[in-house]
Amino acid sequence: MSFYNLSSTSSGDLAAIAQITRDAGVNLDDCYQCGKCSAGCPLSDEMDLYPRKVIRMLQLGQVSAVLKSRAPWVCATCMTCTARCPQQIDIDSLMLSVRHAAKRAGLRPVREADIFDDLFMAGVRRYGKSNEALLAARFNLSSGHLFQDVLNAPKMAKRGMIGPSLHKVKDRAAMRRLFGRALRTTEGEKGDGI
Amino acid sequence: MPVNEAPTASAATAATAATAATAFEPTILAFCCHWCTYSGADLAGLNRMSYPANVRVLRVPCSGRVNPQFVLTALNKGCDGVLVCGCHPGDCHYVSGNYFARRRLMAFKRLLEFTGLEPERFQVRWISGSEAGKFRDTVIEVCDQIRALGPYRSGVSDDVSLNG
Amino acid sequence: MRYAYFPGCSAASTGISFTLSASYVAKRIGLELVEMPDWCCCGTSAALVTSRDLAHALPARSLALAEQAGLDLDVVTPCAGCFSSLKRTVHYARQSDKNRHRLEEIIELPYAATADVMSLLEVMARPEAMEPLAAAITKSLNGLRVASYYGCALVRPQEVTCFDDPEDPQSMDSLMELAGAEPVRWAFKTECCGASHQISEPHGARRLIARVFENAAANGAEAIAVACPLCMLNLDMREAGINESRAVPFDIPVFYFTELLGLAMGGSARRLGIDRHFWPTGKAVRKALAPPPEPSPDNHSTSELPQEVTVA
Amino acid sequence: MSRIGVFICHCGSNIGATVDVPKVVEAARTLPHVVYADDNKYTCSDPGQQSIRDAIEEHDLDRIVIASCSPRMHELTFRKMLHQTRINPYLLEIANIREQCSWVHKDIEAGTAKAIDLVRMAAAKIDRDTPLYTTTIPVNKRALVIGGGIAGMQAALDIADAGYPVTLVEKEPSLGGKMVMLDKTFPTMDCSACICTPKMAEVGTHPRIEVRTCAEVEKVAGYVGNFEVTIREAPKHVDYELCTGCGLCESKCPTKITSEFDQGLGKRKAIYKPFAQAVPSKPTIDAAHCRKINEGKCGVCEKLCPTGAIRFDDEEKRSTETYGAIIVAIGYQLIDWADLYGEYGGRVASPNVITGLQFERLVNASGPTEGHIQRPSDGTEPKSVVIVKCVGSRDPHKGKAYCSRACCMYGAKHAHQYLDKVPDGRCYVFYMDVRTPGKGYDEFYMNTQRDGAVYLRGRVSKIYEQGGKLVCLGEDTLAGATVQVEADLVVLETAMVPADDADRLGSMLGVTRDKDLWLSEAHPKLRPVETNSGGVYLAGTCQGPKDIPDTVAQASAAAMKVCILFSKDELESNAMIAGSDVGLCNGCGACVAICPYQAVTLEEVTRRENSVMVTRTVSNVNPGLCQGCGACTVACKPGAMDLKGFSDEQIMREVEALCL
Amino acid sequence: MSLSTAEALTDALREEARRLLAEGTVAVVVGWEAGRFPNQTTPAFISDPEQAQRLVYGDYCVNTLAKYALGEKAAGKVAVCVRGCDSRGINRMIADNQLLRDEVYLLGLPCSGMKDPATGSLLMKCRTCTEHDAVTYDVLLGPATAAGHDGASADSSAGDSEHVSDEQRFTAVLGIEEMAPEKRRALFDAAFNKCIRCYACRKSCPCCTCRECFVDQLRAGWQGKQNNLAENRFYNITRVFHIGDRCIECGECERACPMGLPLMALNRKMVKDLKSLFNADDAGMTEENSAALGRYDLGDLEEFM
């Protein structure tokens, strides 16, 4: 069972929570813990903290536990929680912001998810388009899941689903510059809304 | 063009005039809603609370009755600060008077400050009939603020160069 | 009907059947799709989890290039994932000039956010497309029981997508009805199939596929129709795998809604790309294209008792 | 030239201790138009008042200032005193030198100076005071009650028992409202019909109550004591003078229609009484579904009626009558959950997802299943029931932000009733919080748990049909686990929302609506049944969600207010009201929009201006409606609108006097 | 606008005015006619169809005509030449119950901003105009967009064919808001000191429709008649408060002011605040009265506590 000494919540914790909520555009006080988000979440079984509990822990100031949680990395951003939330809390956005915060803190509780997304973006950065077969192959190499979905590959090739060449944009340099600028812009100078 | 002096703030009585020589004591007018703040001020009396004598309460039926022109007049005639007090939004005895007052006075206050009035000189507060302590605290706070600002001089241009 | 076309990365690969069938249908209903110049990947959820700026900038680049080329048309994309990314970007850019300028700075292009973004499904379900569709449909799909599956991205969040009901959407159902299929009432139209997680989080994500098939089967679906290449690949390719652990296997082929429309227009399975599916489609296609049975006299009669009238 | 008298009170030592009263008297004597000033030990005492009356005579005073305690204390006392003199009672100003001076300032010098300022302000103001007069408004001692549910019936009975005639308007064909649809009432579980139908009969036969069913209020004009109300009665197609209520017509009518009273779970005929104990106990024809009226065929009822009471050509009737007071008791309706909750199946939900009110009909012995709890889809007895609370309540996203107040008890009652009738059944209640403030309420809830109801804290996220069951997905936040229940029947305890008519009636009667369109009371604590419109009162759930005991209490309270009003032959209007200067008014209408009492209207006047007759539109204040807030005076840019007793000029004078 | 456009519009205007008067549709036409000096125009009131050729339209029709309609309506139906500002003024007067829509016949004219006859440069009030073309009219003379959105861009003289953003519209206000309070006080004290209380501002304002202005009323303490700083401040601030939630931003007050007071900065301060605080509509866009101080919202911002 968990024990939280709420008095030991530091101002740093509170600041971190404030940044996450500001970034996500949500107000934690809106949540009255009805659990509709978690009940509707298709992946809640895979989560160590339900979406509801992510919010509850943040309400209680327990940010470090939240940053270590698998939940935001397991979240498929299907937005069912947000669509059904009686208090209109953008839970989807909150999960995203927690994940960003965790990544900034050097945490990646679900290694595979991180590898996958990084590889995906690396491919896009390089070619401007995503090449699924290449991505799957790279992922298997990087994650150690060497044979995942391998059986499907020849079937895909046979069906014309894996092209003989990579597709890419014309102005590949522009893509690299775009990535550079997008990732350079710092937190705190977010635009309006999300 | 010569500036005609309007009556400047003169202390209300001989007694305050005497103190005015040594230290500035502001004259502050408070428009108070009969149903809330005026009762709150009465309650402050019942509880024998103490606050500066600079404030004069002018009873109105509702904060919605306070015409911005009253505020301008008060400042022109020699008040150093004006306070408007009404019921908390939602509690208006007349349903909606303070909602109208809120809009009017928000816009009016911004207009006054736009033309250079110090924000402290015109303030609006919601004080209920039970908030005697809040009434006292407000009077003390506003008094201190305006005492620090010094007298309001409606008829004299401040000597600040436009180019400076 | 003329739109700028954002094919998405899967159009020429995993989503090839969608491309084939969509262009087959589009041609027959006078829907002209002009491919956007040098478009790039929309970034999908991978960009979103990396950086919000990146997730907005990638679609913005493609949209801005189209503006620059004078392509003054609303944008249509077949892929629900691309739709979601593009639509979110337009929404963000229109929220404030500040947002728009921020994007312009990242993509180094002016972007006015004038064009709207729509999914291919939305475009086809509009009255101006439904009319030529009705005219082009020559065969009835014979009451094939089709469960329309919309997934997450087309309908959520509704403030952004501005499309159909997030819990019980109807557009694809009405297209299926138009094609002579029988739309199945079921409860998992917009439940997530977990497509984006099948590689990184296979254990949990497989269960999501099973849930969708399960409810479709429980409601008597003979086929599932989809409007997204990711949903398609996910359901179609993994049905066999899901069945491995089941006593009673599912046998529900998955189709792009455009494939079923194409069939109803007389297109061949090969032409529409149906022969490229993983799960066999033969049974469903045969049912859909069988000659209609003679209408039996009792089948649809709603003869009332002569004495009693019942009004709902 | 006014002649002002100033009277300074010592209030024993209450004022005298910190204010130098003689000095104030001295200062008062120097003020303009003050012809007399004196002090008094206790001004409010009989000798004190007598000395004022004497001074008025002796010094020919025409207005007075009293410097004493707060006007909230003794303004009325002194006004009453002036009634006994020749001075108009409104030619009185009070300078509050006790509560707002002597009691709060320790320093005698500062206190005295302030007291002098306050007296000077009062004297400056009174110089501009004018005599004010109240007017009298006749009171028409007939009450109109809108809505024939338990609230309307209770109010009508109370007023009628007090001896005043009442008209009760009900839009349905029978009295009874929602309460008569209920099976049992919590927490005592007495049969709802058993306590409701006697009231209906009493109302129906009361000599001073006129019941109009199938009727609606179409138009309201006038004001307190004098409302002109137009009532529209839909055609019943049955002559109630002739009809004996034998029921032959109903039993032979061939057309079956879904019963509104049974909440869609049962059937009724086209000529029908909504339920057996209906009052009036006579049928009406539902013109929308009658074959004779629509197709010209049938006419069975007409052929069979032994008294010849059927009137297919019956027409709508309108009448306009005068009432002195109106009680609004139009009740509530349930939120249309199917429109809002697609995740519970929405418009295409299983028939086995029902509302609490439908459950009431299912469990009611005179309901469509004769009290056997059965699934609407197949008539089988559900072995597993899920009750979902807060459907549409406490849900600002899809429904309403407020708590509907009755559903916690209502839900507990349903769980109890189900477990009572299906002892081997299982019952799960999804709740957000359990709110049971009321006599015997929490005990009832705890007993329901002992009955075996499983309470799960969480909101249900999805309800769908699979394998003949209703799969409910929720989280039990207490266990911290998502849960799934496969139910045979789901009961949604849906939110109460205002009746369709609330907005229309509210605007017609000048009663404000809150953001959810509930009708607003005049004060949330102290005037719970009054409204901003004089003579219009609220009873029951039209004011907000509440249960039966609260509804009945409020109805009796509203009736009491009407009786108080009717105990007088005439009403005295407020003297300190707004008035518009026709000469200055440019008819812009800004005041009309501002007035919360609809007291200001625009009207045309023809008058001589610059020696020509002109017709202009100007504003006019109804003295019966104006409450004297003065908000209109500020909205009036031309300065035409002014408030008597707190006029622009009076206030300006006070301001000036302060700054002298 | 180009000379040929102006001539074409003038011809169309004269013809329409002549027809309306000759057919008896209207009793009087309010427009502009040439003044005594080059490029100068003055408001014209034509009731004889033969006189219709006196009317002119061009770059120098500086007067906003809305208020003039009010004085003429006693004679019968009044035809008024309207651009954006004139038409919004008419709408405003309708909203204030001062005019019925039936009492006027509106001749819509395109506008690309008017010029100062003395300098030839675009009038200050036209540089921040958001609505060039008439928002309501009975007949439109000339192309609707001549000033507006694409048609005029070919015409180099139209400096304001671009849409005016709120930032541009409120430039003066924003500039003053950024000043230190003492500076603002000094700025406005200097301005109020200059005021000669000629009331040209009120005369030209389509929102000033009181029968007797508060400054003219004999009411104790209401408003001093002295011409000094304190009383001038009282007048000018009260004037803004009286019209601020209805101001159609025609800029006539500022143009009419002989002493060059920054009256539009004051008006726009209130317009801007009401817009940002209460989401107030731009005044005079419709005949509806939606003045922000005449209504309230339960959810209004709470800052007084």
C-alpha cells in the first residue's frame, strides 16, 4: 500500500505540476474523481496508474510517481476519456504533457514506446515521409523484439504494400530545418490552446 | 489658457484642518448599498470596531444607483478618494443592480485611470451585511493608500513634461 | 467537387487498396482530387508525443505549400490519422494569430489557414456526393450486414473534427445503406483499435482488436467497413493472430468503405484492391454480389390486425 | 425656502461619550436653512418624539434631520411619528452618528468633526427632499395556480381553505403531475397514489377551486393584485357536463397509443383517461391519434356513449380573467438522456436501458406489468440490475452542473424495491456521492446496502449490448479498479430539468430564470417562494430540484404568501420609486432593458412642446412594480429618470456638503 | 478613388436623388455639395429634384451624415447617402429609438477613405475605419467593393483597402495605456485644458440624441458651467461614458473638435475595454441595441472582490 506524506510536497513538485497543467491547459481542481475516464479507457488494464489516478496523484502533489508512470506512454491518444469527461478536462492533453515532462526529466517508463516514436520521427526527419516497413525493421532491431510481425512482411510485399523504394519529400533540407526549429522552441512560450 | 482653480480638497472641519497642517488626512466618500455594506458598517459599530474617521458613508439603495457622475463630482469638489460598495454578485436585493454596477464601474474605472487617475482613488468593493470586519479593513486600507498618495487636485495640471 | 488531396504515407504502401478503391469511386462520381505538392508526413501521434510544435508544424508545412502553389481548395485526406493531425493544425492556427505566426516561423512559409480539412468519408457522405453515388450504384450489396467502424480520430475531439457524433456516428452507415448493405447497430463504432500501439505495446493493443470484432460478431456483422488505412491494416492483418487464441474464431472480413461502394458500382475485387486483403473476403463478396432472392410474401409484411391500429 | 429642524441624540452615553453633542448642535445652527437645532437624551423615546413634534409646531419646521443611530434602526419609527404631524413622513433624513461614528471612533475631536459632516450632509440632502406619497392598488382576491402536480394542488387547497377562490390550470388531461406516477415514496415507502389521489379528489370537488385541464396560460398582463390572465383550453372533444365517466368509450376505442403516463412502457386508447384515478374522472380524445378526427372513419365512442357526450367538432377555448396572485407550480421534467449519452446507447439504446420514472411504472401495481419487474425487451425478470445515478446531473459537459437532489434517495428506493421483488437478483448502484440529508434518509440508504445493493463509487463510462446482456463499464474508485457488470436491466437516474414551459412562462410573468432555466426566487434564503415580480410565487420543483416533502412545504408557504396578500383590500405602493421626466426623456428605452421588475415601459404621449402638439415615445414607470433600486437612473443618459428619495440632486448635494 | 469613379458615382447619385424626389419617394436627400474652397464639400439638403445635380461624391466628402437625417425627418422620408460610418450611425439611432428604418431611404456608396481638403492626405478617422462600405442600404450605387476588399486595391490612392486589425484600430489607445500614469494625466490635463466647451463633439455624434444634454441642464451639482480643467474633465469623461458603449467610431467628434482633443482615443478606450471584458459587439452593425452596459452576464469577470 502507498503512503504519502503530504507535508513533504516540495515547492519544486508544485511548480512541476503547475507547468504540466499549464502546458496541458487543464485545471486539476475540476476533477472530482468519478473514474469515467478510466472506465472508458481501452488501455487502462495496461496502466500502472489509471488516468483518474494520474490526476489524483497530481492533486496530491505526487509528481515524481506520476512521471515514472507507464500510463502516459501506454495512452493511445484515442481521446475517449476527454470526450466523456463530465468536467471537460482534457485528460488526453494532460497525459501528453506528463509524458513530455517525463521525457524532459530523462525518464521513459515504456522503453518500446519511446523507441518507436523516436524512430518514427527520425524517419520523417530524414525523408519527410514515413516508410512503414523500414520503421518496423528498425524498431525490431532497436528494441530487441527481433521477430515481431516478421511473418507478415513477405505477405505485405506480396500484396504490394511494401514498395521497392523509399518515398521521400523533395526538399529534405527543409524538413531538417523544420525539425530543428520545432524542437528548439522552449516550453513556456506555448501558443494559445493546444 | 489660465486654469481656474476649482475648490481644492479642504479639510472638512476646523478640527481636521488643524491636523492637516501637520499631516495630510484624506477625505474619502463611500457610497454604500443600504442592504449590504451599510448594514455591514452598522455591524462594525455594534461590534465596536475601530477605523479611521476619514470615511463618510453616503447611503444609496443599491450600487446600481451610483452614477459615475457622482464620483466625478466628489473628486471635483474635493474628495481625495471614492469608494463604492455593494452586495456580492448574486446577492443583490434588487436582483441585478450590482451586475450592472460591476460592468459600469469596471469600464468607468479603466477610463479614469486611462486619463491618469491613480487606481487607489476610485475603488469598488463587495461587502455584505455580515462583513463588518471587511468593511473596517477596507476603510483602513483605502485610507492608508490615499494618505500615501496625498491630496487629489482636480483643478491643477500636474507639472510633468509631455516630452520628458 | 474538387479538392486538394493529402494521400498520407500509407497511400502507396499499406493503404494501397484504399487508394485504388477511392480513386475508382471518385472517378465515377465526379470527385476530383488534386494531390498536394511535396506534402510530408503528418507526424501522427508520434509527433504529438515528441512535441506539440512539431505535431502542428508538419501538417502546416504541407498545407502552406499548397497555399503557396495557389491550390485554393479544401483538403481531403483518406487516412483518419492524417485527418486528425491536419485538422488539429488548422484548428490551432485559427485559434489565434499568435499561433499561426508561431507555425509560420517554424515552417518558414506563410500559412493563412484558409483551407478546411475533411476526411474522404465526410466528403462522400455530403449530399453533393451522395447524389452521384446513388446514381453510380448499379448493384445492391444484397443486405450484407456491415458494421461501420469509424475509430477514434475521425470523431474525437468533436470541437476539432466537427464531424458526426462521437459515440454513434452515422455517415458511413448511410453510405453502406445507399450501397444496399444493411448497417449493423453496434456499440464499438468509435472504440479505439489500438493501431498506433500494435508494435510498441502489442499485449494490450491486441485485446482492443478483439473487442471490436467481438461486438461486431455479437451484433451479427458479416463484414466491417473502415475509413482509415491504419484501422484496416490493424484489423485485417491481425484477425488471424487474434483467432489463434480463440475457441470460436471470428470470420469477419474488413473492407474500406470505398471498396464496398466500388463493388456496388460493379467494380471488380481486383480493381478495387480487395484481393490484397489478409483475411479472406470471398464469402462476404459472394453474398454481396449474389443475385437478390425473390421477395417472399411474409418476409416484410407488416399486416396489422384489422381491428387494431398501433401507433408508436 | 425650507425650514429645517435638526435634532441630535445623545443616545444616553452611546453617542455623547465620543461625540461632543452640544458642539454638533452649535454647528448645525449655522447650516443653511436650519432654523432650529437641539439635542435630546433619547430621541426615540416618547418624550424625545414629543419634543420634536413640539418643535415642529413651535418653529414652523417643514422638514427635519435626526442625528442618531442607524436609519435601519429607527427611520420607520420617526416616519410614523411624522404621520402625526403636518410634515410628510418622507421629509426626514437621518444622520447615522452612532453605528458609523461614535461607536467606531475613539477620538472625540475626529468623531465630533465627522458627526458635524454627517449632519451637514443630511441637512443638504433634506433641503432637496420633496413630499412623497404612496398610492394604493386594489387587490383582486382570486388566485391562479399554474400546474396541477402535488405542489399546485397543495397550494390551491390551502388558499381555497382560507376562503379565497382559486383557478388551477393543468396542461395534461388529469391532475396529479409526476407524483402520481410514482409507486412508493421514500423513506417511509408509503404508496404514492394512496396519498396523492385523495388530494386530487379534494381539489376536484372543492367548492372554491376551479380546475381547468388541457389548459395553458397564454398571456399575462397587469401587476400584483391585478393580473389579466388569458387561459387557453385545448378541445377535449367530450362534453364534461354530460359525461358520466362510465368508461365505455375507452374500452371500445380501437386505437392504441403509447401511454405517456406509463412512460412509453404501456398503451392507452385515443379516447382515454391517463390513469384510473384521474381527476377529472372523465376521458378526453387525443385528436392527433383519433381515427374519426383524422380519417373520418370509426366514431365508435360516439355511437356507444350513453349520454351523447362526444364532440368531434369541439374547439379550443380562450378566456381572460383577473387574478390578484399567481403561483407557478409547473414542476420539472427529466433530461433527455438519449440525446446526450451516446456512450449509454443514445437514441439506439436497448429498450432495457430505462429511466427511474419508467422503473416506477414497472414496479407499480397498476402499471403496465402490474408491478412485476420485467425487461421491456422480452418480459423476463431481470436477475441483475445496474442503477446509474447522476445521469445528466453534476455533468457540466453533457448535462447539468447541479445535483438533482432527489436521485440518491430515489436510486436507493429503486434498489430496495428491486431486491424486495426479486430476492435472488443482484443490484449494483453506481454513484458519485451519496447525499441523504433528510429525516430517515441515511438510515434508508444504509438499509438498502443491507438489502444487498452493491454500491460502486464511479461513473459508468459505457453501456452496450452484447450476448443479450447490457455490459456496463465503470470504475469503482474505492477499489481503484475498473469494473464490468453484465446486467439485464439498467436504470438511469436522470437529472431533473425545468419544464419546457419554464422559460416562456418566466418571461411572461417577469420571473428571472437562472442559467439552467429554473425560475428564480427573490432571495435564496429569506424570500424562497417570492419572485421579483410582486404577486407571483413559486412552489415545488419549478424553482429547482427537490423532493416531495420540500415541494409540499414550499407550496404551503407560497399559499401563505398569497393569503397574506389577500388579507388586505388594498396594497400600498413603495413611495421611493423611479420616475421619468417626460420633457427630458428621448425614448431610447435603455431603462426598459435594465429594469428587473419590468416596471418601465415605453408609451406614446401627446403634449404641447414649444407651442406645438407633438406625439413622442417616452418611458413610464409603473408604481405598482417599481421597487426603487435606481439602476435605471444611471442607464438614463438624458437624466430623465430619477429616483424619489435618492434623487441625483439630493445625492449631489450630499457630496457637495461633505466637501465644504 | 479615381476621378472617373468619383464622376460615375456622382452621376449615379444625382440620377437616383432626382428620381427619388421626382417620384415623391422621399422628401429630402441628404448628401454633399461643393463648398466654397477647392476640394471642400459641405452637407447638402436637396428637396427639389431639379437641384439634384448639386450633389457630389468623391474623396473629400468628409462629413458623416447620419446625424443630419434626424433633423430632416419632420419633412418626410429622408434619403441619406451612406458609407460604413453613416450607415452605422443610422443603425445606432434606430437602436436608440430615435429613428425608424422606414423614415430613411439609404443610398449606399462605396468608400475608400476620405481625404483632408487641406493636405490631401487620408483623414485620421478613415485610417482606423473597420467598415468602409454601408452595412445597410436600400440601394447601392456603384460597386460594393470599390473601397473594400479587392476592387480598390488597383486604386493606389486608397490607402486603407487592407482590413484594419484591432491592433491598428486601437493603436492610439494602446500607446496611451503604455504611458506612465503621470504622463497620461499630463496628456489629458493638457487636452482638457484646451477644451473650449463648444460642444461640436456632441453636435456631430450620432449617439448624442438627448433632448437636453446633461451639461445644459439646471441641476444642482450636476455639472458646472465653468470652463476650467476640473469641469472640462468632468464633461469629457462623462461624454465618453454616455456614448462609449454605443460609439460607432465614426470619428466625427474628433474631426469636428476645433481644439484637436484626442476624443477618439477616449472613446476607443471604452470600446476596447467593453470588447475585451464583455465581448461587446461593434456598435451600429445592426439595428439591434446591444449596448454592453445595458446588459450583464452572470459570468462577467469579477475584479472588485
